[in-house]
Amino acid sequence: MKRLGVIGTMVWDTIYGRGDDPAPVEEWGGIAYALAGLEAGLPDDWEIVPLVRVGRDLAAEANHFLNALTKRSGVARFIEVPEPNNRVTLRYTADLRRTEQLSGGVPAWRWDELGSLVRDLDALYVNFISGFETTLETAQHLRRGFHGPIYADLHSLLLGVQQDGTRVPQRLPDVAQWFACFDAVQLNEDELNLIGSDPMEVAAEAFAQGVRLLVVTLEERGTAYFAVPQFSFAARPAGPTAVTQPIRTAHVPTVSIAEPLDPTGCGDVFGGSLVAGLLRGDDLEAAVRAANAAAARNVRYRGATNLQYHLRGEIIPR
């Protein structure tokens, strides 16, 4: 059995402005959405190894959520920390734009903690849910110390935190050094624009650092990707990593969803589903198309609990 390590943050969401009910909805968010995407699509010869640090105040609840995953490895890599767990208040507007306000704060992994936990893994999915999952130094150690492929959703690395916890867009210092840590990188369109105004130039910068796949989610317009010829989600080749052949690029449209219920977690479901497809051996365009479809299904469901059943079109167990 092969093992996919999943690095991210369990977040307790409080969501306003979702649907007709004025009362807020509280539920697990963050990496929980990506785990649902992986649960729904990961092939039978792979299992999930969550690498999560959770605040003591929500440790029991997080452990219950993780234990419900059917494809989770029996190896426990669930670390309880004394700090309060990450909590996010999301407020949606009529156009499905939102504001985020963060409280709590689980500290970043250190390499002396993380290094021993990734030794027996075959691939890694890293999602910067909070933006504080690792420092750049730890990510660099991870790149040097882990020899399997690494997929990273940079997401909240491009969000700052104001004094009251409000998340605001910010540029990412040392972006080239961050790119060098990963084989595949996911951004949304706003995040891409914070890095550079020309997508081809951003892709060229990423590929110069050894990235082999750059995926840009475009909400209802689908997904664009940039990839090396004959891309596969496998260990980084030895020797020089800069791409010398022409980059291939494509736009993959998504399906239209009437009356979406909740867009929360779409990018995370997309990323988990895409990694699952790549590990199934799907060709890149087919994997992106399936990930688009999973993200579209996500907007017809509220929350991350039991989401994997909805993504597979199955009856949710009671």
C-alpha cells in the first residue's frame, strides 16, 4: 500500500450568508475539504496519512473527523498542541465573494518534527490553509529530505492577517524560493495576479525553479494549466530541474451549476481530487476535468463532513 501524506490545517468555520438562513453554520473546514476530495477519488492501492497539528480545544472533535476517513492509514500522525485551534469566520456577499477573519493559531511544523514523519511516504499534498503550515526554511528542508513528488496549494501564503484577524491579499516574498520546493503548484486567479500580471511569465518563473505543473483555478470558467511535456506526478528527476522544452498549456472548462449552495472549499476539493486523479494514472487533462467536476459538485453540498459520499454520488450514511 502506497502512502500520500497530507499537510494542512483543520479549521473550525463559522459561515454567514450561505443560503436563505440568516443563522451562521459551524462546521469543519480547511484541509477537511481536500481530504474529502482525496477520499472520493484516491485509488485503492493508496492510503491517506494526515499530518495535522490541532489545538487542544478541538483535538477530540478533529480526531473523530479523521477517524471517519475510510482511506486513512492506521499510522497516527495527529499532533495535539496547547495553542487554540484555528477558527475562521466567513461572511459571504450576494456575489459569493467573502471576507475571512482568523482567530487562534496552530504553530508551524518544524523540520525536526516533520522529517521523521515523511520518511515512509510516497507522495505529499501540502495545502497552505492558514499560510502558517511551514516556514520557507522547513519547506526547503522538506524538498531536500523527501524524494517523492510534492503538490502544493499556495493559497494563504498570499494572505496577510490584520490586527483583528481579517485576511487580506499580500504578495509573497521569496516566491521563487517557494516554487523551488514543489513539483506541482496550485493557485487561483487572484493569487496568480499577486505574483505577476502575465501568466506565462509566472509559469516561466515557476518552471525555472523546477515546478513541472502549475494549475490556476478560474472559478466558474474552469481551470488553466501549464505543464512540462509528458508530465507525470512522480519523483523529481535527478540533475538540473529547470525546464528547457516548450511548456504546454490548456484551458479546461467546467460544468455550469444552477443555484450553487456553498462555494466554500471548492479549491481544496479541486486540489485533492486532482492529486487523486494523478495518482490513479489519469492523463493530466482528464485529471483536471474530473477535479473540475468534483469542485462543481461541492457547491451543491454544505460542509465537509461526509462530503466524499456526495462527491462520489453515493447515499450518505446515517
